[in-house]
Amino acid sequence: MKLFLSALCATAIGVSAHAACPNKAPKLSKSYFSDGDQKVNAAWLQNNLAGRKVVYTGKDTETYFSDGTYSYKRDGQTWKANSYKFYDNGMRCIGYQNPRFDLYVVNNGKLILVNEQKKRYEGKIRK
């Protein structure tokens, strides 16, 4: 019985390891943007990313599954989240234990992800 209860507790803790993304995105400063950046909104992100993959240099791959889950693959490792959310200021949240926020913009027709450290990565959308 103790083994069963321990397993049940471990399962419950594992399920709660992911956090929900908040209803509102963090505020952005102008320093996230570069010349030529075009803002995108939640509808644009949903229409272009949900159910698709984004491939970055080095073959890093994000997958926005149509069921609302997410995965990121890099160097043979995969990180998964139970949720993602797009916001009207162009940000997205990944529902990790500590939610992750990044900004998407389009520059010269290319999708650019800007992370919290303001580093920029060009991504190619794939089916």
C-alpha cells in the first residue's frame, strides 16, 4: 500500500510540474525590436504556427502541436510542455514549470524569435 501511495504522489507531483501561461503577456520595451521588424499578433501566430514546426539554424526545432502541447528539440534532447499561448503583442508563452516568454516578429519576410536576452533567431515554418 505504501508503494502505491508513493507512486500516486509522485504522479500527482509530476503532473503539476507544468504551469499555465498567464492571460496577459509581459510588457515589452522598444529594445526588443530592430529596424524593419513588423509586429505580429496572436491571430497571426495561431494561423501560422499552431500545428506546425519552426526550424532554426543548427536544426533546433519547435513544434506547436494542434492539441495545444509543445516540444523543443536540440542536440538530441527534447523538452516538452503541456501548453503554449500566443499574445496580441507578438509574444508567446511556453507552459514550462517556469513559463518561458519570447517575442516573434517578421523582418524582411523572415520569422524572427527574440528571446528574453534579446538574442534573435531566424526560424523557418514547416508543416
